[in-house]
Amino acid sequence: MTEHVNRKGQEKVPATHYYQLNPSSENGKRFLEVLGEGMEAERKADALVKSCDAIGCVSSLYADFGGVTAFGFKQNVKPDPDVFLDSGQTSSDGLRLYEPNVKVLQHLCVWEKMPEENDNLILSNRQYLSGEVMNAFPRKMIAEAIGMPLKYMHPLEALRLLNIPADEVREYAMGKKTVEDVLKGKMFVSKRDKANAKFAREGEKENMAYIKEMCKYTYGTYLSLHGSEKAKALYRECQNLPIVPEGTLNSIVGLEKAKARCGFFIYKNWIWVQSGAESTLELNDDWKETPADVWMKALKEAKKLYGNGKNQKHM
């Protein structure tokens, strides 16, 4: 099996809580089901890595299992530069890490004008309301999406350049005052200040028209891929790999507060679980807390029987 490296570099902290889960219980069955999905996701990731003649990979950043975000090669191996881009990083075991040599750009688009997906475009099926777009995307990007290029800076920026008192700027931002209210009675002498005052006034008019226009639509996003055909094909293969989403295993056994995926192994008809967080599940005969020495003894016996995990289905 190809070795997988956790890119997050999670610190190895001593687990403070040890548990045993009955694999025949509802949670135990779900745990094993997810584990099976994880092993299949790992298998498919391994197959992709091997098809590229790599000997390791960095798994998905947002998965308990599966996915590939970078490929590991020996230091003296230089993969095809049209397909692979040197990330400049090295794995903990000395492999040089490469990513698909693809430049990926995000685009925002009015929903009704979304393009059709092709080899160069990856479309998202999420639809955004105007209020969501306003909070999630740059103003310039939204303006381009609605075909309304902006000539002036946002009036708030112009007011700040004029050194308007913060409380007055805040009142404008809250809609309690207009630009004219804020500028009333103030004298601007320098050409720069006079220009910024004009930008604030004109920018307010433009911004009102912009908001009125952008509120008419719903929006979508898509990614455009730029690179060689082989590199783009590899990027798509990586994106299409199955994963088990991050936190799935922890959620089954009440470890949602844990910073890392729980550790576990299967031995003597039990799933032995460890975590730095305390489980929120109620303890019972199927899910019980175990003394550290008992848990460690079981782990030692399991290693003797199965080796370091090579002959057993566990992490």
C-alpha cells in the first residue's frame, strides 16, 4: 500500500481518553461501515498514485480517508514538468512533493449565464443569493459578474482617506448618514482631498446603483483550469477521488470536539479508540471508557499478532 502523509502536520499529543466500542452495536456497525468506505477511498488514491509512478502522496486536507493533493517522488526523480509542479516541500520521509501543474482560477457568474462544464471548466452546483455573494466575494468580482465595471472606489474608502472621524464613518456604514451628511461643513484644500471628496460622492451614487443591480440576481461559481491536457486530466482525477469527510469517524463516537481524527485498532471483538477529547456519548456496555494500561496492553498484543497494522484493517 502506498504511504499517505498527513499534510496538516498534526502534532502527536498523548491521548487522554481511551474507549472500547462494540462492533456489533449500532455505532460500531456504522464505524466499521465508514472504515470500509475509507479503505476503498485509500485504495483508489493508491491506484492513482501508482499510475503516476509516484511512491507516496499527501492525502486530502479535508478527509478522514482518501484523496490526493500532492504526489511524492524520490529526490533524484524529476517527473514530467508539463504534468507536475514542484511544491518546494518535502514529506517527513524525504519524498519531494509535486502537485498537478494546473493554475486554477475561481469565477463568479450570474446563475442564468453559467457556462457548460467541459475539460477546462469545473462547475459548482451551489447557488448563492445576492446577500451571500456580497459577504463572500470581492465587490469588483461581483461587479464584473453583473457586467457593471466600477469607476470609483467604495465611498467608505474615500471617507477614510479624508480622515473623517471614525464615529461619522461608522454612522455612514450603518446607513444613518449619507456622504453629504458626513461631508457637510468640512473644507478640503488640497487637490487630493478635493478629489477624494468627489470620489466619495460619486462612489456613493455608483454603489447604490451597483447594489440595486446585483440584488436582481442569484449566482454560481466555477473553476477554470489552465495547463497541459495531461495536467488538467490529472487534476480532475484528483478532484473525483472519493473521500470520507473530515470528522466522520469522530462524530460517530461523540468526539466532535477533538482536533484530530481518533486513533483506533480492532482486536478481540472490540474497536479500541483513543482521543485527546472526551466523548459526549453516554457510556454503556457497548461504549465504555477503558483504563490506559488496559488499552495499551491490548495495543501491544495486537501489534504482536498483526504487526504494525500491515495485516489488519485499521488506521
